[in-house]
Amino acid sequence: MNRLKTLLLSATLMAGTAWQSISAQVVYVEDDEDDVVVKDKEGNDETIKVPEAMLQDLDSLLSQYHAKIYLKPDETCNMRDVNPYFAPEEYQDRLKRLPTIIEMPYNDVVQKFIDRYATKLRRSVSMMLGASNFYMPVFEQALETFNVPLELKYLPIIESALNPNAVSRVGATGLWQFMITTGKQYGLKVNTLVDERRDPTKASYAAAHYLSDLYRIFGDWTLVIAAYNAGPENINKAIHRAGGAKDYWQIYPYLPAETRGYVPAFIAANYIMNYYCEHNICPMVTTLPIKTDTVMVNKDLHLRQVADVLNVDIEQLRAINPQYRKDVINGYGEPSALRLPQDIVNAFIDNEDSIYVYQKETLLPKRATVVLDESVVASVTRSSVSRSGKATRSKRGKASRRSKTVTIRQGDTLSEIARRNHTTVAKLKRLNRISGNNIRAGKKIKVR
């Protein structure tokens, strides 16, 4: 991969709980698509994995329905497409001014992630700034409900780049990148037809609940962020290896490579989403989507039925109902929510019967019952019984041919028995485990 070398002022990890910058110390920081490698003044390398969402292609983000319909480049933006240089002290000052309860310290790793957002990912940042109009109110409401710091609304920036359909290499899904097990633990249904990890509202409340639970475990929001990425078990292991220290920057060397970059990336996301103007990044122009409302569905329903009968764009229905993986709502299983543009809710209610029957056999071919032809069943059964009887008799015949015994007569010898049964004395001895030549009248003896 191509590596970029950026001349930076060094920030060195000092003893204690904070990273302190050392002025006038020149270092080179290298990065490629997946890793950030920091060389300190001693020349030692530290490899940090870049969060997966920071590798997403902008075109894939813009393929989302919301992005295609409601996000457009700002043609009136006259800012130069240049990322200006700022001294480290300026970054430190800006981070200190953010209205957060979670600490936002500065170091060279944070700087690298800010640089990545401000250069390689500046167009993605422009898109996310526009998309945040859709998602941030939902995130904030969910976080507020569980009394979680609102700055955590930027976690989905590094988790999914605000893509509700994002799926990671390991299967984490949705804006908040829930694994199946954790998602189900927090009430998100996942089956063949439904994946509520993709539902922005339900997943946001599940994430806020999970973050609240992690805080009860660790009592430190920076450790909570790290645990959200690596899992609480890995954070506890790092704490143990660090001699019981419960500070992220002290357990940092003992964390997985991606988690070492996760908190710095979170700090960088908070920075860039607040100071984008200073880096000549223009948000995409946003037209808020039409208002929506919810109806409850009590029968199986395909989104195509709704789209065709009510003349609605099916892509719009998919966008506002991202949890339905196959466009099918399993209303028979339990009442299920269908989100609709507000102006067609009454039309759905008025045409509900027509919607349910529209192309039902084609769109919902799964049968509730099937009728068996009893005459065919009876014929097949008789045939099977007949074949079974013949097979049994055949097996018995074969068994009888395979094994035969006779009763020893008075005066019989092994030679005489062998002659009568067309075999040999050696075979008789082997079959009956006879070592000598003595046999007794009245006993049975195997002849084959």
C-alpha cells in the first residue's frame, strides 16, 4: 500500500495519566489504508489499526437512499479544498473548548486521525455532516434517556460512517455496529426476515442502554468507549496487565491494536464534526425527509405490495424500514411496525385489504397449508410396504443361506458331517472352534 509521510510535532506518552506534547521534536508518522504507524524520537514503531468505518468508500456511503435523495454538494461553497496547517497548541485549545464531560486529550495519534478526516476523508466528512441532520436527533434522544453523555453521539461516525446498513468484517451491523449476541441481549430482534440492528431508533436506544451498563462496570467514560470496541473482557485483561490501573492511557499498551486507535479516532471525530469549517470542509446541503408515521401490521406483508398499491417508491420504504431484510414483514408472528410517509398513512388504512391481497401468491409464496392427494399417498404406502416385505424376506433368505446348523447323530464323525454338507473338516473346526476330533451326539454344529 502507498505510505504517506507527514512531518509532525511529536507528542510523547509520559508517565502518569496524560499524553504531553514536546515542542520542536520532529518525527515522521507513516500510515497506509489499514494502519497508522507512529515513530517516536527513539525510532520505535507503534502500529495502530484504523477503525473499519474510516476505510469505507464514499461512493458506497452515497448509495444510501437518504444520501441519494436528500444530500447534495453545496454548490455555493467557496471554501478552498485545502487543509490548513495549525500548531499542536491550536488543536489542544479547540479540544479543551468542546462542551464534553468525557476528556478529549491531544497527542500525535489523535493528530493522525484528525489529519485523516481533514484530508483523505474530507468528502466523507462532508456527507456525514449532512446525514447527521437525520440521525443526531435520534442519537441524542436515546442517549439522554439513559443519562449518557451526548458527545457519544459521534460513536457511529467511527463505527459505521453513519451507514445504517454497514456490516463489518466480523458481522457487526448497523449504525452502532452491534454483534448478534449483544444486539439480542439488548432487545434487538435478528432473524431471517428482521434485523433490528439496522433500525436507527431501536439500535440507538439499545446502544445507549449498553453504554450505560458499561459505565456501571468501569466508572470511566473513556474505558466505556474502549470496551464498546473491544468488549469488557479485553478491557479487564488490559487493566490486570497494567497492574490494576483504570486509566485508558495507562492500559493503552495492553489493548488490541484497533482499540489503541479507537479512542483517538473518537476524539478526532468529535473534533472534526465541530471544527470542520476551520479545515475548509462544507457540509452537504440537506433537505430533510418527509415526515413519517407508523402503522401496525398484523398479517404478512411485502413492501412491494405497499409500494405498488399506494404508488410509493419502494426504495423510500426500504430506507425508512431498514430492519426488514427481505422486504417481508412477518405480521402473523407478532404485530410489527411499518413506517410510512405521513401523507399516505390514511391511504394505507383505507386500502389495507387490497394491499394484503395484491400479488400475494407471487410476493408471499410461503404456504400456510398444503393438501395431500390421499389416493397417491395410499398407493405409495402400499408400494413401500410391498418393497419392505420383499426386502425382509430377501434378508431372511440371505441370512439363512449365510448360516446353517445340523444336529450331530449317534456315531457321526467330523469327516462324515463334512461330506454330507459339502464342506471340509477344517472349516467345521473353524466355525465351531473345535480343537480336536471329539464331538457329541445331540449337539448342534455349524456347517456354514
